[in-house]
Amino acid sequence: MAKQKSAVNRILIIQLVIMIIIMLIVTTFVSYTTRNNSLDHLATVTEDRAQIVSNYVDNAEKTLTAYSRASQIIDLLKDPSSTVNKKVAQKYTEEFSKDIPFLEGIYASEWNTHVLTHTNSKIVGMTTRTDPALLQQLQDAMLAAGSGVYDTGIIISPASGKQIVSMYKAVYDDNGTTPIGLVGIGIFTDGLIANLNELNTRELANSQYSMVDVDTHKIIFHTNQYMIQQETDNEQILAVCDQIVANRGGSNDDVNTGNFEYTENDKKYIASYSYIKKHNWLLMINDTKNDVYKMAYSMRIFLSLFGLLLIGLIAVFHFINKKQEAVNKKLSSQIVKTEKTKQSLTTAMFKDILTDANNRVSFSMDAEKLESIPDNCYYFIFVNISEFSQINSMYGNDAGDQVLLSTVDALRRVFQNGTIYRTGSDEFVIVVPSDDTTNAYNNIINSVNTAHAILLSPHETPAGQVTAEYKIAVAKKSEGINASIISSLKDLTERNGNAVFGQVQYLDLDAQAF
């Protein structure tokens, strides 16, 4: 009996040791994975915020470009001495300004920066560049930008003392060669900060944003405005800037994103960065190391406690119904696996996993089962996404998947009595049973036009709105149905190209067979 107890104790000790080792391995692995996930999440957030910054500046550029092309502004710059032109331009400027959120001011001036019209009428008549060197510097920068916008970046406005996005654009004569004046705009960054803060997650509630010019190392965006235009002395930031400059024109995009750790005021921080190539800015989001790895630390504590509790339970219930429990677990596991395997095989064979539409195999089998019904027929609507590979290349596979999903969703809403099949990577077939009457034909064509109108609307994707073109064709057949219908419809769309709204390509396969 003593030997039997000793053997049982040894087994229990071995199990406890194994459980402790497993607990340590699992805890280390989960902690490592969670830390990497936290960094990946921070990188994703940083890239999203970089896109927001870029979009904010792009919108300001588009606003200034639209303003520069207004006839009221062009007429004024052609004849700046005209009192009528000044009044018309000032009225237009004031009305135009009302539609621009977070606007500090927008104006037009002569080439020597003598202001002709401004959001604030009190500034009209002033000359903003009296220093010849500064004037020449501004003129050279606008000329270098050509027909584009000269973006000076985010600066502290000398007028309001607040952070603004500042930019200028030269306006040329009718020949497009000689500048006749310029336009300028200042947009407060309050809107940008609001957009960034709206997207703050609970995990990054205490994060801070900053941005530096990669070439000059000057801080151009910071929560503390006193840091603006100061050169950063952070060695890690300087190293990242140098790396980006060294790779400029190269193919290594890995240097454009990343993260680094640094210590400030005895606190450890993690900064994630994303390079905004168009403006040569480096956007960073930094937070304390404890905040970034909060989930990893919590998981480590939880797993440790859980492991200790599990070890205790093993010690207490080691001998309680061990064999029966093992048998039950195996039996239950086998039942679940069998059921899951059955479901997986069924789904893999007949369903498209992404869109939940029937697949090509399902179509081939179903097509052979469609029976001929007197005075009735089947309509086959073929929908193909044009240049779908370019959508994946331009916007990413996640955006492409969303286009597929929204396409199927639109088709389901329109053809509620039809069966949808995904017969290719970017093509779908809808089978609709109907009667062989003119009214039924008109209903089908109207439904196709309705679906086409919905599909032409921009698709909402993780990469933003994506517009897609479609190839669409309709065929009618009542007997001798098989999978070759797809080839006939595809040939029809390949010959005729993208669908034109209101002009449905139609093929009467019964008439062709006759």
C-alpha cells in the first residue's frame, strides 16, 4: 500500500511539475503575443491618424485650389485696380469663407503680397511680405510648386497665435506662364485635433501626438504649442529621420513605419511613427510603456493566477473520477469534431466562405436539377466586377473582400426570390425562376437596372469609399440547362465591356437553341 501511495504521489508531483512548466510557457507565449498585438494595434492607429492628417491637409489644398479658380478672384488679379472687381471678390471671399470649417482666413493678393481681398476685410490693403528676401523665398517656393499648392506645413499663426495649416498657390495668366498674383489660406488645426481625438481608443486614452519635419527636424505639430518650430533633441526621432532620408528614393518601405522606446522624466515611453511622404512629415503617437502593455501585463497576471488555481484543482481532484472523465472528454470531443468536420465539408463543397453565396460546384449541380416547366423559364443574371484585381492592388484585399460582400448584399436585396452563386473570384450568377411573359421579362430587366444603380454607388470599405464598374448580362432559358450558361454570359460581357446603366445585355438561349 505504501508503494502504491508513493507511486501515486510521484505521478501527482510529475503532473504538477509539468503543469507549472506548461503554465510558464503559455504565460510567456501569451504575454509575448499580446505585447506584439499591442504594438501592431498602436502601429495601425498611427497609420490611420497619419492618413487623417494627410486628408486634412489635402482638403485644405483642394479648398485653396477651388478658390484660386473662381472667376471673381481671377478677374480681380487681372485688374487689381478695378473697384468693381474688388467689391465682387470681397463679397465672394466672405461667402466662400462661410463654408470652410476651422478657417482662420483665406485671401488673394498681388504677386508682391499686397492683399486685395481677405476673409477679414480689415486686412485688405496690407502687404504681408515687406522683407525682399522673405518675399523672394515665398515667390520661388510657389513657382517651384507650379500649378500645385505650396504647403508651408503646420505653423504658429502670427495673427492668432494658434496652430494652423498654412499654404499658398500662385495664380497665372491665361497662358499659364506668368504669375498675376497669389492666394493663401490658414486652417486652424482644431478640426484636425478633434478628428484625431474622436478616434482615441480606451487603450490609448492618454496618448499624445507630435509631428516633425524629417529634413529640418523641427517640431511642426505638438499638444504643447510652445514646442512648435523647436528642433527635437530626441535621439531616436533623429535616427528615424536620418534613416528615412537615407532611404529616400529607395524601395524599402519598412523604414516608413515602426516604433521605439525612450525614457523621459524617469518614465518609459513607447512611440509609434508613420512617415507622411507627400509632406515629408513624421507623425508619432506616444504613450507610457505601462499603458501600451497594459493588456499584456493583465494577461500575465491572469494566466499566473489561473495556472495556480488550476494546479490547486489538479491536486484536490486528481483521483476523482479520472478515468470516467477522460472517457467523457474523448467522447464529447469526438462528437464535436465529427460535427464540425461535417459542417466544414458541406460548407467547403457548396458554399463560398467569404460571401456565404453558393459556389460554382453548387451551381453546376443545381443547374442539372432544374426541370423544364411548361410556359415557364429561368432567368440567369451574370454580374462581373470589372478590374477587380486592380481594386485589391490599389486598396488592399480587405477592401476587395468588402466590395464582394456589399455586391452580394445588394444582389440579395434586389433578387429576393433568386439564388445567388459565386462562380468565380469576381463573378456571380443569380438564378430567378419566372414565367415566360413580357411582364416577367420587364420585371427582371427593371430589377437588374435597380441592382446596377446600387452597385454603382461607392462601397464602404476599411480603405474608404471604393467605386467599382460591372459587366452585366441576362439570359433566359427553359430547358437543357447546364453550367455552360456561364460561358455564354461571360462571352457576351467580354464582347461588350462594362455595363451601361439602363442598357441591359440580354440573351435568349431558347431562341438560339431553336
